Amino acid sequence: MIALLDAVVGLVFRAWAVWAVRAGGPSRLWMVAGGSLAGIWILALALSSLKSGNRLAAQQGYGRTALLTVLMVTLILGLPIVAATLSVHATRGRIRATVPLYLLGVGAALVVLLVSTGLGVYLVQALV
């Protein structure tokens, strides 16, 4: 599930970020980024419950499961969103064409995804 969300965030959010900065400037870009982060945190909290079929919540409790799920979602999905937002924001005036701006956001997000995934694996091993 997280891999599918990561693919969606990796491809769709970058296009959305480029559209937002072209249509409404930096304020719209940051509103889109904040809304995306809030959306993935709400989804993580919902997926941590017993009602969504999370069996770890029965064994570990909802609080611990939700904390670890939000941590992993923030590392794997949230940090690439922030990286793409920062790269699009920083280069919006220098790069006029849409495709290079999109590719820059994807590249920045992929680098951060690799680092944050490694960090997430290390943190989960340390916390569990």
C-alpha cells in the first residue's frame, strides 16, 4: 500500500506542485504541500486502526501502531513531498519550462526517498 502511495506521490504530486507554483505562486505551492502532508497523516492514522484491518493494533495497541505508521509515512512520503516543494520553490524563477521543473522535483524526491527509507528502516529496528 505504501509503495503504491509512494508511486502516486512521486509522480502526481510533482506535477501538482509545478501546476500550483505556475498558477498561484509560492503561496499556493505551500498550501498544496501542507494539504498533501495533512492528507497522508490522516490516512496513516486511519490505516493504523483495527477497523481498517491493521492486526498490529490488536497486539501493540493503537497508540504505538499509529505513532510508527505516522513516522514511516512521514519519512517515506512526507520528506519527498517537502524535498519536491523546496526544489520547485527554489528554482521556479530560474527554470521557465515545465518539464525540467517537474524532472527536478522528481529527482530531488527520489534522492530524499532513498535516504529517508534507509533512515526509516534503521528507526523501526531501533524502536521495535
